[in-house]
Amino acid sequence: MNVAMLLSCGSFEGFFGRVLGQSRQSYLKGYRNDWSWYYARGLLENGIIPILYIPALYEAGKYETDVGVSVRFLPLERWYRPLDHVWLKRLSRQTRWSLYADDCINAVALMRSLREALTQDNADLLYVQEYWTGRFDQIAHRVSLPVVAADHGGVSDGVLKLFKRAAFKKAILCYGQTEDECRIIEKFGGRSKFQPNGCDVSEFFPDPTAQRSKTILTVTRLTNKQKRTSDLIRALAELPEEWTLDIVGTGPDRGMLEKLSLDLGLASRVRFHGFVSRAEVPDFLRHCGVYAMPSGNEGLAVAALEAMACGAAVVFTRIRGFEPLVTDGINGRLVPVGDVKRLAAAIIDAWENRDSLGRAASETVRTRYNTRILYPQLAETLRGAVR
């Protein structure tokens, strides 16, 4: 069974290139750091052949990788190229109508390549990342194969939903990361399935010999509007001088965050590590004193699961992606979005209770978010969608 997995980025060059600094060569050779690679490898292990589909302005073709997962770049129509740059310039002031229009235009520019690829790859099913987009509404009606869609961090708030019922009706199934998200899908007439992200606990697990120090760690994309890494830097200013901050990841706001660290007199206490390979991440997670994500919005973040699996004491914001995962004071700490002082206080508390919080966090992931349980379930529901 062949499953095409369409990523939600507008273009490879726009997201992976400009935001994450990846080229085609580096992406194919070493980028294994998001949900799509985890899911694809999990499906392979359960007898399903996944192909990652990525819209692209200039790339084209199908490529094999060292983990056995194929990647196909879907060329967008040439007339779309100048619109991709216009979209980026308008991003900060878009309305829900203009955002929806951008999604639909992107879908039109993608459609011919998508249909041709599905035929060439003998795809049995199309898996679409994010169902709150206008692109999903277009694809659900214009692709003849069974379509399923999933939540990987998209939100329903502020999104145009005028055509959502019709799109949900066309889709075979929609996967929600939380039970609340599943109820929202059903409210709009969709068929939902609770399918959270998971963590491979054979790769991410505690190391009892590792020594933790007063270091805060975050592994994130440096897009501050969503990830709010600046809150973490400001929280560091509230902590004693022996505390430091490790930021792993890259993105367009790195320069702004470096300047903020300098302006606050924290340049010597904040370390920007940039992009690191998946193989390097567990070592960071096993040695940090506290792992923190002060995001304004997330799905069930894989990075959060991996930190907990490694036994880190975690501090997250009280948002939809983290509330089902963490019980405040039991397996981590939750704080309001944007409250820097409470974020700093929670980091101190997490450090002081790091052993008990870390043990409970690791047990939570091992028992509830283990990919060895979740991925066979996903594979079975995909087979059911085709049947």
C-alpha cells in the first residue's frame, strides 16, 4: 500500500530554504527532524510505503533517502513564483480571507503536479497535513483518491470555515492530536480519529549516569510569533547568574533573539547551537536542567515528547497541545502564555523537583505516547480508509 504524505508548506524554498536554511541536498541527506519523517519511518515498519510530497518553486523529481523513505518535490506552476514572495511580505497583516485565498491559489498552482505524482507513484491514499487550510478544501474536492487529513499544529481560531463542512464530508477521516480537536472536527461534520504524535522510546530514554546542571534547553524553530523564544530569554534575566540557556534550532528570528540577548546583558549566558542532527538531540535532553517551550500555539510537539521521554523536567505553556500531556506539578509545569515571571518561577520549581518530575514525564511518554503502539494503530486506520 502506497501513501502520499503532502506537507503543508507553501513551497520547499520558502519554508525549508528561507526559514530553516536547508538545501535540497542537506534536506535529503540529513534533515530528519519533523513529524513527517517519524511518521514515514513508522509506517514503513508497519508495511506501508510512504512518499513525502513537498511543493517546490524550482525543485522537481523523486529522490530516495538512506532511511528508505522517498521524497518527491511537486513543481508549482511558474506563474506562482512571484506570488510566493508577495505572500511572505504580507504575512504579518493577513486577514482570514486573504490567508484563505493564498492557500487556494497555492492549491491551484500545485494541482497538476500533485495529480501526476499520485498516478506515477501508484498512490492508494493521500495524507494531507493540516485540514484548517484552504488548500485542504481544494484538494479534498479535486483528488479522486481517498483523502485523509491531520492536525500537526494548525489551529481553527481565526480561520475561514465557510467551506469546511463540504471538505470534511469529502475526506475519509481526519486525525486530531487531542480529544478536544476531534470534537471540533465532528462539530463541522467530519469523521475524526484521535491520533497523537508519538516518541520512539528506544531512541529517547533517560540516562541515569548523566549529570544535569542549571541549564535551560529549548529545541525549536526560531519563529518567535509562535514559539515565543524571546519569553525564555527574558525569563533567564529573572534567574540567578549561574543559569544558562541553550537554544537548539534555526529560523528567521535568530538575529532578533541574539540582539535581545545582547540588549539584556545575557549574551554570555545564551548559547545558539543552530540546526543539529536528530542523533545529537538526545544528549542535549539528557543533560539539561530544565526543558522549556513557551509557545503561543502547538500541536502535540514531538520535541516536547522527546524531552519528557529522556527524563527532563519540563515547563510548557498552558495551551491546547500541552494541557493533555502535562498535569501541572506532577509530570511537568504549565504557565500562562507570555507571563515571563511565572515562567522563571516554574523553571526554578522544575529544577528543585527535577527527579520526580522527570521520572513521571518519562513514564507518561513510555505508556501513552510510545510509537510502537501508536504507529501500528495509524497504519491500520490508513488501510481501513482505503478499504
